[in-house]
Amino acid sequence: MSARRLWPAVLAAVLIAGALLIWGVPWLTKPRPDMTSTPTPPPFATITPILLEPGARVCESEVALSPDTRTAIVLSAKFEGTGPKLRVEASMDGWRGEGEIAAGYHGLEPLAATIPAPPRNAIGTVCVENAGERSTLLQGTVEGRIQNRSATSVDDTVIPQKLSLLLSTGQDRSIADRLGQILDRIAAFKPPVLAPAVLAILALLVLVCVPAGVVYAIWRGIGGEEP
């Protein structure tokens, strides 16, 4: 094998390995909020505020709760001054857990309330009540691309906005820490043949074969046919 064809392939292999080390490993090991459910993600472009007057209560139905859930997160919309105290309640058949968001927050902030762990996986409801003496605005959305089966209501009246709501374990974890959990969730609604172990093997093959294929293509392509 001539150096004319060998060195470009070696250089490509070094560049791919360097990219994986410089970008791939940090991306896999970067701590991120460990979400257990995303009933309604934050708006992509336009916030449609939900007005919550003193004593008013906004609820999101059809929310997936799990025993890993420890934190409920809503987001404040833009407003002047500081927001009032909020009371957060998560509930399912036979269980209810409460948490609080302290007063003093500002507009466009994530607001997290620690709640007791639900006893089982179930579909339930999450409500946020204004426990203060002044009104506040929470983020909602009417964007069609993030609509879901949940319904949002204020004092039992359904509104067009969907309350932006996130549920998490309350911890930051990396993708590398959650590989088993991620594979289990990917395989949850797939045929039995695509079990987590099979998906793990496929992922390893992709990680190995795709870079190897790039190097091989460069090796075969550069220099053409040797005399």
C-alpha cells in the first residue's frame, strides 16, 4: 500500500478520533437536568401568558407521573416586579403530593417546586395555585407543533393555552449516566426483537462502523487505482 493512499486515511482516522474526544465525550458526560416527563415543553417562539389571579388555580391534565419524579417546573412569563407564592399539587388516583414556589421570582424564570415522589407510574394532574396577594403570569403556548393530549384549565375552565410544564428527578445527570434508562425507554413501544440489549449492540455498531466507513471511503477514493 502506497503512502499516497495510507496517510490521508490515517489523517482522517486521527481527525475522527479527535472529534469524538473533543466534542463527543464532553457531550455525553455533560450534566443535564434529568427529566422524567415533559407534558408541555416551553414555547419555541411565542409565549402566550396564563394569568393567575390571587387564589386562582391552573391545572394540567393527562400528565405522566413516575416514582422518579421529585420536581415540578413551570416558567414565569414576562411581568413587572416580583411574583407571589405558588402552591404546586400533583395528584393521581389515591395519592396527592404538594410543594411550594417561594415568592420573589421574576419574569421569564424557571420555577421549581419539590414534591413527594409518586408511589407508582400513572397518569395524573398537576395544578399550580396562586397563594399570594397579587396576580402573576405563567408561560403557556398555543403553538401547534408542541400541542399534546393534555388539557389546561383555570378554575375548572379549559383555556386554549397549554401550561409549560416539566417534571424531573431534581438532579443533573449526563447521558452517559442514563444509557440504560434511555435504551429501556426507546425499546418500550418497539417489537420485542428490539430489546435494550439489541439496541445497545446496534448503537455500538454505528459508533464503530460509521467512522470506519468514512476512513475506508477516503482510503479507496484518494489516489484512485494504483498502477
